[in-house]
Amino acid sequence: MSGLRAAGGVAKRSAKKVAKGFSGIEFHKSKGQHILKNPLVVQSIVDKSGLKSTDVVLEIGPGTGNLTMKLLEKAKRVVAVELDPRMVLELQRRVAGTPHSASLQIIHGDVMKVDLPYFDVCVANIPYQISSPLTFKLLSHRPAFRAAVIMYQHEFAMRLVARPGDPLYSRLTVNTQLLSRVHHLLKVGKNNFRPPPKVDSSVVRIEPRNPPPPINFLEWDGLIRLCFGRKNKTLSALFRQSTTLHQLEENYLLSNALAKAAQPRRKKRGRASEEFKQKVLGVLQGGGFSDWRAAKLSQDEFLALLAAFNRAGIHFV
């Protein structure tokens, strides 16, 4: 009996060693550590990145360096941002004594907190829990980079590339596509990772619009957030809601010096005045926007809607 228990213990230890990977490092799913192990997928990502020999590449979450080593073969320099000190040591070990050791710069820190250096292309298999904030951090980076080739959770990737009318078309879609051109490159099954995540992944190419559109992004996002709060409602029905109108009128009064004098005369707190309600509905009717629904509007249509409100002195910040 004791022999059976001993044999079982050996089997469990062996299985655990396999789960840790060739380097003996244990990966933490809770930290988004899913290491891409399939060399064919790694090579495909590098090929689709369109790297030049003069490029500086930013890699986020390099892990044990499977993708890093391939990037070093193609680019002038790789800047790898890694939070886990164990992975930093593994990266240093892998490049030590190789021709690429001088071409790798490692930034040990949280990518959401560090200042990113200049780079031409970003190539990354990122922790999925930071997908949205990281995407917009990259898109706000200056000077603008040429492209980012990023591994996302499959559904998140599909939201990035969705078109008007698609079920996954969302505020994320519209904001990302305002600032960039987005293309789906390839789907990657969960078994290509160690340890495997619970969902499939996809690689997306993001090309920032340079120069970016000449609008106030905070105001744009204010409009988009409001519209996608009830994306299948008509704009007329959406903007008739008392809470929506009230907030818009508060912004209007604060931004319009002539209208401030009317603020003390309002009798019902939390409700917009009838005059302002008619002003908003007039913008929608005058521009032919009343029957539009956010779920089906294009970038140009949202821009036209924002411009019409702005001409009437109505803002979303």
C-alpha cells in the first residue's frame, strides 16, 4: 500500500513539473500568465508583425521569452516590460552569452504604471485583465507607433473589430476604431498555451490614426457612453430620459455663461427644464437623428451627431 502511495506521489510531482514548463517556473493563472508554447503560432505572430531590421519593438509580458527570442532575430532592439521577477531572471538567462544580449532591454515593472519608451511596433501576449486600459494607454502614446500586434481573449478581440449592427458592437469598438484601424489576424486555441486558459484567444493588429482625429476625446467618450447605455433605443427615446437631459443641462449651464443666470430659477431639482428638453429634441429632429440607434451607427454618423450638439452649445463633458 505504501508503495502505491509512493508511486502516486511521484506521478503527481511529475505532473506538476510538466505544468511548470521546461524552465521549472510555475505559472499563475490569476496573474494572467499563459505562456504561448506553440512555435508555429509564435512564428506566425512575428511574421504578421511586419518587422523591419531597424525597428524598436515593445513586448509586454514576455514571460519566459519564447516570443522575445524570435523578435530579437528580426528587430534592432526589443524593450520587454515584465512585472514578475522570476520571468525577468529567465529572460536574462536566455539571452546571456547570445548575440542578442545587447539588443534586449528589460523594464521590470507594471506596464500600466511605467512610462513607455519610444517604440515602432508593439508585439504582446498580454494578461487579459488589462486588455482595455492597456489598449488605450498604447493609443495615447506619443509619438505614435506604426502598429501593435496583440493577443487578446477571443471575444474581446471580436469586440474590437465589430461593425455597426453586430451584437458585439460596443463603446469599446467605437472608441478604438475612432483612434485606430483594427484587423483580426488569427484565432489561437486555448491548447496553444501553458497553462491553457479557459477561453480561446485571437491576435489583432492595431494601427493608430496619425494624426488622430481633431476632436476632444473626453467629450466624444461622454457621448458614446451615453448612447451605448441603451444602444438599441432610438436616440429620441434615449435623450428624452430625465436623467440624461438633466445631466446634459447641467453641463450646458456650466459651459454657457449666458445660461448660468437661469440656473437659480429652476424649480425641480433632478429634472431638466422644458426649454432645454425642446432644444435637445430640436437638434435630433433637425439633423434627422431621432430614429437612429447607437447599435447601428458608424463613426461618421457619431461624429455628425456630436457636431450637431456642439453647434447648439451642448457638450458631453
